[in-house]
Amino acid sequence: MALHLGATILGSRFVTTHFVGIRLARRGAADPSGRDRGRRLTQACLPVMRAQRWGRIIHITGSSGPSGINATNPVKAAVHVWSKGFSRVVGRDGITVNCLAPGRIHSEQIDQRIHPTAESQQTFAAQIPLGYFGEPAGMAFLVACLCSPKARYITGERIDVDGGYRRAY
């Protein structure tokens, strides 16, 4: 799976998305500059967002509560904190900043690398309160919702999309 950075124009409105901590196929290791790429993409789009007094910035990150040792955990946690702070800076410009932390969502990484067998998926799904892995359409629905004008009061949040798996700390 390749690292995806995107800036989308919806009519005359900008939305940026940034996926953090995805392994790069060429390098085979977590991208340590993932946080900075999202910041640079955001900074590139910011003048237009501020000029139109509207914008949506969404970082697809992951859990910052590690269940083990993983090189991407500090990067994800840094994006969560940076996004919270940045939401306070740009909020009065009509710009929202949020992070989505997916749990086990069916994807190439989950289905082929992390849980490649039906048995592995069933075993892990038993730990999820809803009892199954999520679908990409569920994430897409939440992104679309957060990009809508009606979501203008939702900012600075990290939203877990994990079927209730994450436990309170």
C-alpha cells in the first residue's frame, strides 16, 4: 500500500486527507516523516482555506495507545496532538481539523498481512465488542460527514472507528 496524501477540491472548497503510519512498499519500513508530510500538505492548502473561510483537514491515523512496540506509534500520537493544537489556531477561519483512528477495517494491509486467514480474523473479531471487522465504506461515510458544512462544530477530535475495541485509559 502506498502512502496517500490528497487535497481535494469540492466545488470551491478544499479538503485535505493524510494517512499516517502506512508502510512504504519500496522501503519496507514505517515512514518516519509521515507527520511532516501531513503538515506540509496542510500548510500548502491553508491559504486557500483561510481565504474562503472554510476547510476540512482529516488525518487518518490509528491508535496512539500502543498494544506493543511499533515505530509508528509516536508519529500517530504526534499527529493527534498537533491536530488538536492546530484546530485551535484555524478554527476561527472556519477550518476544522480531525483525526480518524481506524481499528480493524478490511483493507489490503489487514486482510493480507495482519490477519491473512479467516481463523485469524475470527479470533481477533471476538475481542471487538461489535464482533466483526469494519468496512472501508464506514470510514468513507464518516469522512463525508466530517467534510459536510453541518460538521462545522466538530474539530480537534480523534475519533476511533473500531467497533468499540479501544478501551479507556
